[in-house]
Amino acid sequence: MKRNIVIATVAAAALIGGGTATAIAVAGDDEAPAKKTVTVSNDDNDRDDAQDTDDTAQDRAEDKAEDQAARDTDEDAEDKAENAADAKAAQITAADAIEAALKHTSGTAVSADLDDEGTTYVWDVDVLTGGGAWHSVQIDPATGKVLGSHTEKDDDGDDAAETAQIRDALKGSSVTAAEAAKAAAAKGTVTSVDLDEESRDKAWEVDTTAANGTGSDWRVALDTGKVTADRTND
């Protein structure tokens, strides 16, 4: 009877602390004490261990998310720095570059892009002539001088279809590429002007860069010259 009482007492203590306990069971006055090992699993401790594991996993997930956010921030900073460098290089505006290109090659300017040619920048203006030929005219963004020009070859055989689509889009248009660039210049430094001849609401697409390097996309209406934010990719 005494032995059972001792074992029960030790088991209860083990339940509280968890783990393994050794109890000395006493049977009677004439019997030697006998050792008995009692092993008890504490469910509370198991739950605590599981909770610790969950907390650790959550901490790792949060750390990963913070690292990704930091990388995204770095990428944004790099993009802004690159945009700012592009804008700084455009001492000659997009509108001026287009006008310089048209003086060199008569036709309709369809696009103007400030391209990074490794260590230098150049305005690349695409001009569609009255005869249907495409000319690429390079303008120095620092001086406005023509650096060179060449006729673009129809390597893939789709120039005729593209030319017809562009002429159709510009039919009845009262806003030129240069005028679109001037209209969007109020939003920042213009780094690109391209005709969107494929969308339902055809327009000039214009990219600008703010003083802090933030880039923005705009659409300039072909008939009114109204500038609106470009939501086509939203």
C-alpha cells in the first residue's frame, strides 16, 4: 500500500516537470526498499516545443520577406539611378531630336528613343518616308547634330503590313510625335516616344523621368494632344 502511494506521488511530480523520475517503493517494515523508474511524457512540453518550431518557421519567413523587400528597394534605387542618368544625358529634348531628324530625312517621325550605347547616349529616331521606306536617324543628345542614318531592311517581311497599319493609325491625326513629346514634357524629361498603332484607342506612348529618377508612362491623344496616365498594362 505504501509502495503504491510513493509511486503515485512521484508520477504526479513527473507530470508537472515532465521527463523521467525514479521512485523508491516501500512494501513494508521487513522488505528492502525497491527502486522503480517512472517515465512520463508531458504533453504541455510537447505543445511548447511545437509552438517554438512554429515560431521559428514564422521568424524565418518574416526574415525572408524582409530580405526580399530590401532587395526590391535596392532594385528600385538602381532603376531610379539609371533613369536619372538617362534624363541627365538628354540635353537635347525628344522634340528637338525629332525635328533635327526630319530636317535630315523628310517623312513622318514614328518613334524617338534615347538609347544607351554603352558609354554614350544617342537619340534614335525612326522616320517613315512618303515612299514607304524606313530610316533610322541618330541624333547627338548633347548637341542635336546628326550622327548618322541608315535605311532599315525588311528582314522579316512584315514592313509593308506594319507601314499600312501605322498610316491608318495616323490618318486624320493632328498631333505629331514632336508635339506629343512637348505635351508630355510637363510631366518630366521625355526619354521615349512611340506610336501605339495596335491598341483600340491609338495614341502616342511617352516615357518620362522625374527629377528623382521615377519613371512614368503616358498616352497622348492623336487628335487632342491630351496627356493621360498609361493604364494599358494595369
